[in-house]
Amino acid sequence: MHPNRILLSIALVVVALVVQVSVLARLQLPGAVPDLLLLTVLGLALVYGHTGGALVGFAAGLLADLAPPADHAVGRYALVLCVVGYAAGLTRPENGQHRSATVPMLVVAGAALSSTLLYAGVGALVGDTAARHVGLGLLLTTATVYDLLLAPFTVPVVMALARRTAHDPLADTAGSAGDGTRTYGGLLGSGGLGGLRGRTGRLGGRAGAARRGGLTARVPRSGTGRIKGVKRL
């Protein structure tokens, strides 16, 4: 990844994690906790693609696994966000921008459901039965609702910031070179340098004719003077 993308991703992930741990986790909402970290990963993945989404998701999940008051196995949430970030990045269009907000909202809803299911599934494998006590249905419903309500205020902002670092100087240079080639091609065409050479040739011909005409006009006058001089003698 480009250094600017790495720096922006680190800053956004750290801010999202701090807000989630210090604010959202203390709201005591029923069911799940609004996952601002997940929304941040999704916003970056929708711009950076599946590779960037997987890398950002793994790093963000690992940071969440290590940050207090985490009470689960290290690597559990890193695996979840890595998979979710990769899958979300696959929805990135070729031009890098979605035509409407429908696809990002569907990605958020799908990520909320899949991340909850994957987190609960990995927890069941390592012996964590917290999801059974709360109720998997309640967790799925509340996680989806909370994330969808929070997404319009976070995902567009993250995507807008990520697009600034998605700027590719090499592509722009190539595009500028292409424009320059088209410009030079136009100059080399019949209306460009070809026409300029034609006009220059016509001007040169006129100038040469004018010089020859002037020389021709001077020669008879000189000759007449000599002839007159001879006659005087």
C-alpha cells in the first residue's frame, strides 16, 4: 500500500477504536455494540479494494484484540475483519466509485450479519459461549440495525478521505502524456505543423519573390546608368 494510505488507515482505525471503546461500548444498548471499527474498515475497503481491505481489516482487528478491555482470544477479531474487508473490497467497481449509496449500504448490512456470525462461530470453536447467553438472533438484529444507523455518518466520510489517498501520480502522468501525444498529433496533422509548414513555405516563397523582384528592379537602373555614361563619353 502507498504510505499515504497506510498513514490514513492507521489514523482512522485508531480514532474509530478509541471512540468505540470509550463511548459506544458504554451506551449500554441492548444486544450488540455499534461497530465503528467495522464501518471504518468497510469504508477503506470500498475504495482500496480487496487487498487493501484485507490488510486494513487484519491490522484493525488485531489492534482491537490487543486493546483493553478485550476479553477474547488474540487474532479472533483480526480474522473476522480480514475476511470482511476482503469481501467488501471485491465490490469495488473498476472506476473506484459507486454510482449510488445502495451498494455500500448493502455491504454494511451484509458485513454486520457476516461479522457477527463469523465472530460467534470462531468463538464457539475456542469455547466462548457468550453469544449463546445473549442470543444469536438478538445479536444479529441489533448489530445490523446499529451499523445501518451509524453507516451514513461514517462510511461516506471515510470513503471521501480514502479517495484523496487513492490518487495515483503515475496514472495521472500517463494520462497527461496521452493528452500531450494527442496534442502533438494534432499539431503534426494537416491542421497543425503540416499546415504551418505550408504557410511558412508560402511566406518564404513570397519573400523570395519580393527579393528577386527588388534585385531585378535594381539591375536595370544600374545598367541604364552605365549605358548613359558611355554615351556621354
